[in-house]
Amino acid sequence: MAYSTELWFEAKKRCKLNDEEIQMAKEMGLNPKSLIKNIPNKNEQWKLPVKIWVRDMYEDRFGKTGVILDNKSLKPKKKVEELPFD
């Protein structure tokens, strides 16, 4: 059964997932309802966030990790001072 893009968009928004993690979930055969259902609440502190849960399960099944490409990892954290060459 193909799920509508609206359901995937809702799961992406509520679970705070990016496009890569949505693709991982689709490859594993998960559906958007199962992702939303696994959002931990305050009483379920033992549960991993859905983002980490999907990545861990993907790594266990396929033996590889997804490549994380977000803007935060590409930006330098500190401004590097230029040293004068004497």
C-alpha cells in the first residue's frame, strides 16, 4: 500500500526527520503511522527519538550508515585567525 505524501510530510514534521531518514524508513518498509506511533512521550524515557531509532535500525539491517549532510556540519564552528607569514 502506497502512503500519501501528506502522511509522510506529517511524519517528517512530527518526528523531526530529514529527507534522508524518510528514505531510510521507506527502504525498511516502515510506514508514516508507525513512525508517529513510536514518538516517545515523557513517561517513555527509555525510548530513543525516532530519528536515532530509524538510523540504528537501518544500520543493523543494511550494515551501513547514512551520510549526514546538513548545513550545520559543513560550517566551521570557530573563525580561524590567519597567521602572518614572516
